[in-house]
Amino acid sequence: MMNSRAAFTVDEVSELLGGVSRRTVYNWINRHGLKVTKVGSRPMILAEDLEAFRVRNRQPEVAC
């Protein structure tokens, strides 16, 4: 993982994953299995859940 933090906000995840939009992150949460943990009313993504999501959705590298 790129960071040693235990959990990230939706905005932090969007930046960590190359600047995707917040809407894209929420789409991944709602439709593609990115797990979210609520801290109060705030959605947080645990580092291990983010890494698991990245591994499951990794695209094969294309040789140039």
C-alpha cells in the first residue's frame, strides 16, 4: 500500500487512486464491493479493504 494509515476518507481514496472522482469511489462502494466502515456518520475505507479491492480489480499489464 502507498500509505501507512489504517483508514482513509473517500476524498483521500480518490487522490490515492490517481485523482478519480468522489462519485467513482462511491460507485465502487455501492456496486463493486469496496468495503466501507462508518466512523460516526463518516464513511471510512480501511487500508486492508482498499488493498484487497485494488488486488481484485487489478488489470493485467500490457506489453509495449
